[in-house]
Amino acid sequence: MSQLAGINRNLALEAVRATEAAAIAASSLMGRGDEEEADRTAGEALRDALNAMSLDGRVVIGEGDQEQSPILYTGEKVGLGEGPQIDFALEPLECITSAAKGGPNALSIVAMAERGNLFQAPPVYMNKIAVGGGLPEGIIDLDATPEENLRAIAEAKGCEVSDLVVCVLERPRHDGIINAIRETGARIKLIPDGDVSAVIATSQPSSGIDVYIGIGGALEGVLGAVALKCIGGQFQGRLVFRKPEERKIAAQMGVKDLEKKYSLDDLVQGQVMFAATGVTDGALLQGVQRIGSSAQTHSLVMNSRSGTIRFVEAYHDLTRSGLLEE
């Protein structure tokens, strides 16, 4: 039996408690302009929550190596050391810059799987394309042009290319992709940050987003893949190296084929869970609302066994939880 199967509900609740703690901690620094402090505060709160969980955990994709970050670094042990062996990919504060500026889409995220079932992505970029569920397998191809992908998606959905909405991070590196998409007649939603939310949005009809295309962090690629594994969708990614040193790091981490095109199943195997809590308001989740000594959080939790998405609204008395600032 899967190590996750027998404790799904308990583990899911503990995961949400962990992301809630990180989000509440980060929210105390929202808009103050200190990215490093906001990330550190969220990381410490997340680590404390994970270390209280009854499991033998390790971080396979974290905040970098131990020299780069003493908090939730790749390879760090978490949990009480007893119970199921669980691997974690996590981001205490996604969209750090946005959170520091009081902008949208900042999240605290935890993804988990049985030992050995998450791709250990190196700290580099990844070229990605993602769509939601209900489409023929193989409908997207990272090696195809935007026009070829969008025409295939439109045909499968029984609509015109001009009816599609493509989500892209607003970055200079995407100028060519944006122009190519516009030439097809498709519409574009540009976002300043938050490509994990964007990948998830492709699976939510209410989001109005049909496909995500672009280059972002490899960690975020794995997190998005875990989410789609839970709720359905297709994903492809390829590592992007900006300098020779990054290729060396990837090879040292065990990546044998540096040009490999990764499918969803290459990145995520077995049963997985995904939990996230909003730090600031976004398309996916509402941010933390702090009123005096209390806080309200909005989270979601998903697991691949049932395909269920649960939204969790919680109210916290910070004087009891110990999360109130001194």
C-alpha cells in the first residue's frame, strides 16, 4: 500500500497547516520592500511546521544548497523522523518580489510524494508548456511552434485560435514568444509573477486561461507538474542553462541528459499531494487578512489519488498560535 494512502486526510491537513503558518509569517512583511527577510520569515515558519509532522521527510527541491540557504535547503531532513518516508518540493514564498511590494499572487507552497518520486530539479530555469485536463494526450509539444500548439489545442476544444487565452510571464526573454502568439490571433494574459498559479489555472475553466507558455524556474515547473498530476492536465518542460556553471550543477545533481524534454510523468510519479496558501490576493487564492490579533487564510489542498481539490478558509487566533509578532 502507498505510504500516503493510509494517512491522506491527516497529512493533507498538516500540509495546509504548514503553508498557513508560512503565509501568515510572510504577510507580516507584505509591502515592506525586504524580499530577503520576507523569504526567511516564511521559510522559518514552514520549517517549524514541517518538523512537527509525524514523518521521515527530506527536501528534494528547496531554497538552494546548504551554503546558499540554511533554511529548507535541498537535502535537509524534516519531520519527527518517524512515519512515512516523504519527499518535499517547496517554496515558502513564491513571488517574493510581489510580496515585498504588496503585489498579487504570492503563495506559500508544499508538494509531497513518496520517497524517490519527485524529479530533483537543479536551481536553473525551465522552458514550459501546460494545458488542463480533458484534451487528447500529446496535444502539446515543447518543440512545436506556438502556432502549431495553439491550432492543435483549438481544434481539440472545437474553437478558433482567437478564442484561446495564453498566459505568459511578462519578461523581456518572452518578447519573441509573445509576438508569435499575437500573430496567431490568440489572446494573451501577461502576469508579473506566479507561474505555478498560472499552470494550475489552465485546469480551472473559471480562470479563462487555456495554456501556459514560457520560461520560469525549474522548481516552479515541478510544483506546477505536481498540481496537474493531482487534478489533470499535460505538461512538458526542458531545463534552460544560462551559463556553463549551471550545466555542471545539473550534472552533479544526477541529470544525465541536459537537453531532455520532460513530460509530467518524468517529473512526478506515484501518489502526490499539493498544498498552497495565499499570502497576497491572486487569481487562485485570496491573501492573508490580518485584523488585530487574528488572521484569515485561504488555502487549497489536492491529492492525485482522488483528484479532489479542497479550498480551506481558516481563522487564526494569533495569540494562541504563537504567530503574532512580538
